[in-house]
Amino acid sequence: MRKFNYINSFLISIYLYTYSIGLNPGFLDYAYPWQISFQDPATPVMEGIIALHHDLMFVLSVIGTSVTWLLLRTTYLFYYKNNPVPSTISHGTTIEIVWTITPSIILMVIAVPSFALLYSIDEVIDPAITLKVIGHQWYWSYEYSDYSDINGNSISFDSYMVADDDLQPGQLRLLEVDNRVILPANTHIRALVTAVDVIHSWAIPSLGVKMDGCPGRLNQVSMFIKREGTFFGQCSELCGVQHGFMPIVIQAVSIEDYIKWVSVQTECKNWLTNKFKTLGKL
């Protein structure tokens, strides 16, 4: 009876937990202490990476369990007390063929979804927006080359990490920046990544993006953000003494809010240009 009560309590707890998650949906879009799992995916690429990882972990678990069982059984059966007379077999053609062909077949089966995912990552589908990302020691610069005013000035800004003393309640230490990158959800986006000094790496785990920025070279990566939210990343290539202090923040908004943001940025730049012209600075 007591065992039955334990089972009921466990099932009720699972139900209440699932129900609470349904009522209060939340996403894990940044790293937390002692994290051992993936961040929640926000792009098809990241969903594919997580699915491939889980499938491979299942295959590896089966292989690991089988090999462990075989080794333990061999150790026990051929222990000197259990088998005082050692075997004189030096090799077996059949077993050698089996343990050579079987791993080859397993690797070929694993290669199919792996190559499919790799090719999907490299595919760029007629991007509606191009974002240029430039790595510096030790901050990021962004440029929206698709939009410019009558003077040819495009939307561009630098993004620095917010210092500990300037953090507001609710902001994440070492992850918040003063200027976030605003991008629309459900839109094909292309990011061109480069650097001006040393090699940097523009990485946002929830988006499945990790692209090196190399001086004198343009690297391309595509994104299709499926949901609105704020996604945090960091430079993932050792680039100097302040490598750990150049975070990345992507804020995905609706296409309507994105259009409003672009309009505001363009108007502000036009106003500043006209202001400086009035003052005789340009």
C-alpha cells in the first residue's frame, strides 16, 4: 500500500509540474551555473543539432553498454581462478570481420543525418536582411547595410558589455550589452562576420550560430529565428586579455516592431546629420 502511495505521489508531481510548465511557458536562452544541457533552440538549425545529439547519444549508450557488458563478462570468465587453463586461441577471422564491418556500418548510418545537417547549416535562402558583424578588441560593431539615408549612411553601432556597476535589476552579469542587435522573427537573415584585429568568434547557442570573424575575410552564416525573445552569446575564440568581456545580445521582435525600430534609427541618423550640417560641422 505504501509503495502504491509513493507511485501516486510521483505521478501527481509529474502532472502538476507539466501543467505548471504549460501555464507558464519559459525558455532557457542564456547559460546558467552548472548547466549540463542545451539552451532552448530558437532556429531550425539548433533544433537539428539537438536532435542529432540525442540520436547519437542513444547509439553511443547502446554501444557503450554492450562493450562494457562484454568486457566485464570476459574479465569474469577468464579470471585466473575461474579459468586456470588459459586459451590458446591467437586470433579469430570471423570475429575480426564482425568488429570491423559493424563499426563501419554504424558510422555510415550516422553520417547520413550528420551531412544533411552540415549542408543545411551552409545553405542560405535568399536573405531578406543582411547584418554585418565586426569583431574588435574587445567589443562588437554591427551594420545594417540594407538601410541607408539619402546621404548613404547606414544603421551602425558599437556594442559594449555593461559593467557590473551599471547593471540594472534583472540584467545578466557579463552578458548584457548597451546596444542590442534587433532582428525580426520568422525572417531569413544573413550575417557577414569579420574582424579588424585578431580572430574572434560570433556565437549564440540558442540560435545554433558560431562563426569565426577573421581579419581580411568575410564569413557568412544564415539564421531563421522562429520565436521572439532575447538570446545571449559570447565571443568563442580566445582573442586577448578581455576575451570574456565581449558578449552578444540578439533581441528578436515581430516584423512590425522591427520596421518601427528601423524607421526610428534612420530618422535619428537623418536628424543628427542635419543638425551637424546646421552647426557647420559637416
